Amino acid sequence: MNCWKSVNINKEFGFNRVCLLSLLTGLMSFLVIYLPLSIMHGTTQMIDLGFIPLLIGLFLLPAMHRLMHILPLVLLYKRVRVTFKFRKRFTPTFTYQCTSKLSKQTSIIMAMAPTLLITVPAIMMSVIYPGYFAYLVIFAAVNIGLSLPDFLYLNQFARAPRRCVIANSKSGYDILIQRPEL
């Protein structure tokens, strides 16, 4: 196997730029989603749950985002090493390392999973339940902001050759292709 490309988004774009773009993407997605839904729901009475449940939900959202990356790997019977730890003794986080190489399709499904399993249902539920639509739109927008690095990796995976293998490395992903026979 030859390495076709090593992909590390933080090294390619810079960590601060990725964080800033994620923040701006989340803010823009909130505006783009909230405005049409507020017009659609009109003067529907909002159900106020308070600030504490919103903070708890936003606090747990990054961990749920990571779990949604792990879910397709578990469902496809891939070997995954999951480590649960608290960052700075306060923030729960999961790190995962796939011990086997993944196909291009599996990598694309893994990158798209949080968007398909958190964002899309949150937007659909905000249409169905107008009383909670503001909370659901906030969760969807924050998840879209968290998904920006996934979209950047997805762009690289989509450009990879058809029969490539993607290996998870410590610094990102390595896209491997079969060495041609001499």
C-alpha cells in the first residue's frame, strides 16, 4: 500500500482558523434555519424550559457528536478502541481509534453520521414541535458548527481514488492506495 495523501485538517488550515470557521458556520446555520421556521410557526406559544436544561444539552452535545461517529463503526463490526475521559476534570469526551483500515464508503458514512443522526432529526422535530423549535434549532446549529471539520475531511475522502483504504493515524487520516504490480 502506498500513501496517496495524509489529511490533517488542523495542520492544513490551522486550529484557530478551523475553530473560527466552525463558530461562524454554526452562527450562519442558526440564522438560516431559525428565520424560516420562525416565519412558518408564526405566533405559536414557545415552551420555556429554562436556561439550565439548554446548558446541559449543549454541554453534552460534543460527546453525543463523537458517539455518532463511533456508531456506524460499531454497526459495521469494525474494531474500535474507545476511551472515555474528562478533559480538564469537567468536560466529558470520547476519543476513538479504529484499529482496522476503512473503505472509502465506510469513512464517508462515519463522517456524515453526526449530521444525519443529530442535525437532520433536530430540524425535522423543530418543524413538528413548534413549541420547542428554538431549542432544537440551537442544537442543530451547534452540531453543524461541530461538523465543519467532518465536512472538510469528507471533502478529502470524496476526492480520493475509488478503491482506496483510509487508515486513522494519530495526526489525522492516511489515504492509502494499492501499489501497482510491476
